[in-house]
Amino acid sequence: MTGSSETELLEARVVIQHLLATGESTKAHTARKLHDDIQELMVAAVMDLASAAARLPTSDLHAQQQLARANRALQTAIGSSRELIEELRPSLLENVSLFSALRWKIQRVGEGMKVLYTESYPEVEPVISAEVSVAMFRIAEEALAMTLSRGAVDIADLAVHVDQQGLHMRFMDNGVPTMPDGREQGSAVALAAMRYRLRLLGGSVEIERLANGNTILTARVPL
């Protein structure tokens, strides 16, 4: 039975690893298609509209207004597609660094929210593999979503540090979790996904509710 159980666990790990990799690959592929195909077509359409508007008689106000509305609609669509591309696969994560991508994500999350979100990072960012960067960024996405799902959040913090054990991310907020059955509602799946993702890289995730009401989630992964 022991051998059978170990085999099943190994197979489950392989399947989970494959599903995570497939998910990230699909997101990257979709982002590239949006950027290279759909967004380029919309940009070309904007240029055609501008050319058509220049050829219209200035006296044809109705046609000019229609072209202007079409231009504004396309510009809005281009902006929305750029936001979607960044959500699928942040360019900062691929082209700059994990820390820059985390700063961008927190800025985006904080827009329009009445939450004081503070951050701290090491002065020097270590060399981080693409696999670890993607994993920790997805952990951050889940942790931020959990923070915003809690009630009465007005203070939150992300502290990142690096030591001999690896890269650590510590999320803290003073929100009030919804706990109808003694457990935080909606957290089970998110936490399981985090743990499986980091377990594949030799890392771990822990969450605790402090006596003062704050919730702290810590993610660690070796570098």
C-alpha cells in the first residue's frame, strides 16, 4: 500500500505541475495573440479612420462625428486589450523583474480602493528564475485577492526579503474575514493552489490570524 500511495502522490504531483505549466503557457500564448494580432488590427483601423476623416469634407459634420465615435471606441478597445494583456502575462515580469511586477500589481489593485498599502523590498534584487518569478507573482495575485475579499480593510502591507533560505513574501492586512463555518470563506481553494504551486518548487505557504485581528500570509521559496 505504501508503494502504491507514493506512486499516486508522484503521479498527482506530475499532473499538477503539468496543469500549472499549461495554464501559464496558455496565458502567455493568449497575451501574444492579443498583442500581435488583435491589437495590431485595431491600431491599423485607427490609422485608416484618421486617413478617412482627413478626406471627408469639413461640411459633412455627421460623417465626421461618426468617424470620431468609431475612433474613440477603438482607442478604448486598445486600452482594454493592453490591460488584459498585462493581466494575462505582465510585461514587467518577463522583461524587467519580479519586484517591478509586484509594485505594478499593487498599484493597480490600490487604484480606487481606500486601502493604505505599503511595500518594502531588498535594495538589491537577486537573480530569480522565470519559474520562481511566475510562481511568486501568482501567489501575490491570490493573496491580494484574498485581502480585498475581506471586510473593513484599510491597512495592508507587503514585505519582501531574501536570506539563505530563499525569497520570502509576507502579506498583512487588518481586514475581517467572512467565516461562516469557522474557516475563511473562499480561501480553501486559493490556499491549496498556492501550496501546490510552491511545493513543486520546494517552497511553502502559511497563513495565520493574529490576536489583534490582523491576517498574515507568508510565502517562501528557495532560490
